[in-house]
Amino acid sequence: MTTAAIIVAAGRGQRAGGGVPKQWRALAARRVADWTIDRFEGLVDHLVLVLAEEDTAAWEEFSATGLILAPGGTDRAGSVRNGLQALRAHSVEKVLIHDVARPCVSAQVIGDVLAALDTHTAAAPGLAVTDALWTGDGSVVTGTQDRSGLYAAQTPQGFHYGAITAAHASHPGGAADDVEVARAAGIDVAIIPGDADNLKITRPEDFERAERIMGKDMDVRLGNGYDVHRFGDGDHVILCGVKVPHTRGLQGHSDADVGMHAVTDAIYGALAQGDIGQHFPPSDPQWKGAASEIFLRHAVELAGQLGYAISNVDCTLVCEFPKIGPHADAMRAEMARIMGLRTDQVSVKATTSERLGFTGRSEGIASIATACLVKS
Ligand code: MG
């Protein structure tokens, strides 16, 4: 049976804070939407991402992936209809409809909903309400409510494609979710067990809770890198991708970017994948004078291939001269650009060694770096 999931990510919800729609806010080193999309990868045949027209950067980014993109509607139901429409040529039999703001949904819940669709036209996860329920006027309790038979609704909500498409086409609008749309069309919806960890990010504190839930099975890796290059003739040095005028140059087989080499080795280290010398042997003439960007890009690509996202890197340059401070922000921006990170994930700082040792005698520059990678 051909299966699909529609992830509705066109909302403008900013109750969660941060000044941008919650699906684009960072959650444990990635964006909420990235986590949510990942949850469905490999579990369904087609994945539709419904995006607001104005999220142009997201359109550009995700059009390069295998996802099917659909434009948001004027309300949530309109977005779902556009998502269903985007699947019309794919002979889909089972479709799951999921809120992008539920990034902690488990493979178990997704699998359970799909399995329930073998025997039901519609199925959705629900959690039986166990807390006592009150009514209140905002400050005092005005009554109690019988909780028996009450469920908290979750997503993904699953349907036979033809049935939910027809139900949406005939619904007058204003439904809270797709289960309500299905029921209005006379479709029985089976309840399958929900998961307390499948929370919907709504308020600022929900980010912290979602990170705690993800942390239960999060694979975090640290790596360090250390590099030294000696001074020689020249009128500039390249440090963390930035050309800095100086009375001397740095010697090396490549462009001798000691900072970028340390960061690159920190990433290789976190992956337990050797070091720059192993991937780009100095004995190979093709790397002579090479821009170190090539090495850093390779390490970042390798991290991606092995399933890791870079959470942050921190690089310290050790030298008396040139002065790093005036160039540090440009260095951060350049390395962030190469690594595809935000500048707040990249730190570049410097220290002298109090005129002690080889760096103190200005015989060369040393650099140490740390990288933190998170399994995505
Ligand atoms: Mg080096």
C-alpha cells in the first residue's frame, strides 16, 4: 500500500516566542521542522511539506530535497487540502496528517497509526485524560468535569486518502483537526494509544521539555583539534578563512589556515574519522596551496553523511600578533558560511601566551578547537 505523510508547516504561530514561526526555531541544534521531517523519513513512501508562500528561504532549501512541497492555505484546513492535492498523482492509499510542532513523535506511534489503517478508514492517537478536570473563570474553580471518555488528541492522524480528500472537499470549515473533518463526513475514527512525549510545542517552555525528551536518546559527540604553523616570509596570514595583513606569512602545504585546520580536525575527531592529514595527504601535490575551505567542507559533509549535525564549534588562536579581535566576527561569519551554520554557533577567540614559548616568541601561530555534534 502506498503511504504518505503531510507535515503542515505553514502556520505563523509565535506564541512559543522567538520572533519567528515556531517550526523555524532552533531545538537541540536543529530546527523544529527538521526534527519533525526526520521522524517520517523511511516510514512512508511520500512526504509532503506544506509551507507558507512567504517562507521563501524554506521553499528554496527544501526544493533541493526529495520532499513534495505544497503552499499553505488561508487556514489549517486549506493547508491540508493543498497537501492532499499535491499527492493526487501518487496513487496514495494511506495518508498521515501531522503538525510540524510535534517533533518528538515516535516511530511506534507513526507505525501504529499506519497499521490501524489496515482495518479502519481513519485512526488517530489519543491520550486518555487522567487529571481531574475543572471549569474555572480564570481565578477560581467554578465546577468539575467528568473526565471519563475524554481524550487529548494528537497527530499524526491517519486516513484512507480518498475518504479524507472527499471529507475535506465537503467540509464547511472551522474544524479543530482532521478527525473532526472526517467525523463530519460520517467516518468512524479509531483511537490508538498516544504517547505523552508526543507534545505539541506551543509555549516557550515547551522547547525545554522537547529537548529533554529528545535528550533521552540523543547521541552527542565532542571532538578536539590542535594545529601549529610556523611564520615565514609574506605580508598576510589566512586565519579562519579571513586574510589578515601581517609582516609575515604562515608556512604550510595548503594556505596554512591554522584556525580552520583545528576546527576541521575537531569535526573529524568527533566523528572518530582521523584527521586532515589522513583525508588530504600532504604528500599529494594536488593539495599544495589549497584553500582550507576544501578540508572544512569535507569534514562537514562527512558529518552529514554519518547522520550528525554540528551544534557548535569553538576555536582559539594563540599568538602575540596579528591582533585577532578586530577580525573575529568576520572569521565567525566566514566559517559559519562554509559550514552552513548560524554565526551564533561559531566562536573564534584569541589569546597570547604571555610571550612564552614558540607562540610567545612569534615563531608561529597555534590553534585549538572543539566541535560538538548531535546525531540527527
Ligand atoms: Mg595545519
